[in-house]
Amino acid sequence: MITPSPQSRLLSRRRLVLAAAAGAVVSLPSVSWARPAAAPGIVKPLPPELFTVRGTNAETKWEALRDTGPLTPVDRFFVRNHTSTPRLEADTWSLRIWGDGLRGGPVSFSYRQLRALPSVTRTAFLECAGNGRGFYTSQQGDEVTGTPWTLGAIGAARWRGARLGDVLRLAGITREAVDVMPRGLDDPYVSGGVDHGRVRRPLPVAKAMDDVLLAYEMNGAPLPYDHGYPVRVLAPSWIGIASVKWVGDIEVSARSLGSPWNTEFYRLFGPAYPPGGSAPLTRQTVKSAFELAPGAVFGAGRTYRLSGRSWSGHGAVLAVEVSTDGGAHWRPARLHDAPRPDGWVRWSVPWRPEAPGRAALLARATDAAGHRQPERSVPNTQGYLFDAVVRHPVTVK
């Protein structure tokens, strides 16, 4: 059995803060940190040039991603917190694996032991299931509950960590195991007077043993506090709640497991779905976004380069089309990245607006599974998985 052992501190809190600050200065030297927005429980600065604060969350502004490359800089990666970011340390952290799906009793891994296992580096996007939720109301007129994200609850990073499958095999997972359920070390989530406990959500064993990581690095550096330090789950292409941050224990079960995060939340409810709701959500939908602020102003008679990104949890994005006249005509965008699963593609089109007035820019993507963004998303009461083409308003003068 693997048990925790003493280890030296791999990265002090001071070094972590300095590393994050240095990365931010390199990425955007013109940003002033003197005007941070306020969000309860988030550690990193949230300058208004980069983020829109939404309760305990921080949404990335798409104009802040222009020309940043295929990876989202850590200083502008969105933050989704149910409560607040815990300040954990690697030398006191351990991961406990337990449950009736193991051959023996509980097994624990220290941070050093986890990092000593064979590592995998994977580039993948991470996206909240409610990304785009605000458009159900603003664009479709549907009433939904939850954080009114636009399209900024997504980021792509290069993650490094141990395979969850390797860790489960070392822990003694049996053939009878059905589900594994990671649980975070952040505070219990209380909503409407109900204590739902710490964030936790089951993963089918097939997914857990396939491509899921226990990640400890993000873009070549240890995870920042807000993104799961010292260790988080990364479940590529699945909704963000499957990638539990600050993971502290994993239950391995020979029966199906449940939590509020796969029974009450993260299912589809509404007239278009069964009375008990859909099955628990897994893969993300296909989406597109312009690297442009809403209401941006363009000059008539000048040529501009419109840029954006498209992604899908169902497969690589193979094509992107753009309309600059509200959807009357479409033309193909130029893709700047090789299409691949788990990632987004950057794209661009030239545009020369001629007549002053208001305009709507639209982009729609098609993925390898044949999904193309529709004109309208089927509504659900909690506003998950918005996939419709978004109308991006601009003004020509």
C-alpha cells in the first residue's frame, strides 16, 4: 500500500505568487493591477481589462484573448468557484482513494509520490457547462437560472499530471468498479439554506481509466491556487464540473454513485426533456466566439481582420463560417490551427464594412461528429450547453 511520506516543499507560496505575476507582466505589460475587480474568494488579480466578475466567478473577456496564441495565459484564465479558493500546500496535501471498488483498504498518495509516477502532458480546453447561459435570455428570451455567463467561461491550457487510470490501478481498482467520485477540498457549498457538502461528481470507470489526468501543472508551471493547486482532476472534453479542483479524495464504487452535481445540477430539465431530467451531462457542445468586445466600433471603408475561436467536446472543429450581415450570407473562415479533439481552433476573416450603421457578426462551427451550431438552442431551466450561433453586435461609423 502506498502511504504518505514527508517531502520537501516543491514550490513555496512566495515563489508561486512571483511566478504568476511574472507571467502576467510578460503576457500583457500594459495592464495596471491598481484597478482589480472584486470577487469573493478568488486569489489572483482580476483587472477589468481581462475579466467580468460574476459573483464568486470571473469570466474572461474575449478581447483579452486576441493574439495570445493557442493557450490561454494563466493571468486571464476564467475562474469558476462554488465557494472560495483554498490556499493549500503541497507538503501537507495527500490524495485518499477508498471504497468498495478496491481490492484492499484505503490508499493514500502524497504529492511527491504522485509526481514520481509517469506523467502525461495534454493540451485541452476547460469549459463551464453554463458557458453561454446569458444568451438563452438575451438572445432567445428564455428564462433560466444560474450565472449569466456570455462565452468567457472557457480556457485552453497545457496540462501535465499523472493518469488517473495509473493511480487507480496502483490503488487496486477491481473489475467490479462502476464509478469513481473525486471530491474537492474547498468549503462545502450552501445554496438556498441547503448544505450540499464539498463539490464532488461521479465519473464512469470507462472515462476515468481512459484520458483523465490528476493534473499538477498548467502551462509549464505548478497550478495556481485558483485553478486547483496542488492537484486537480482534468476530464478532457467534458463539462467543467467533471474536472474537480483541489481534489482530496476519490471514492471507487462497485455501484453507481450520486451527488447533487449529477442529480439536481448538471442535467437538463424543461419541457423538451423527461420529467426526471436528462442523463447527467458529459460532453461539451460546439461553440464559436469573436476575439472582440461587444459593441466594438469599426470605420467604414477600411479593411479589418476579424478573429475568433471555435471548439467542441464532440470532436475536432473542421470548419468555421462567418457572416458579417446578420446571417444573410456566409463565407468560410481561415483556420490557423490543425483541428484536433479536446482543443479549439483559431480562425480569421477579412472584413471591409462599407455603410455606417449597426451590424451583427456571426460565426458557426462544424465538428468532426457532424454537429453544426444551430440558430437556436433548445432551452433548459438551468441554462446548460448553449450551442446556438451568437449574434455579436458592432457599430460601423
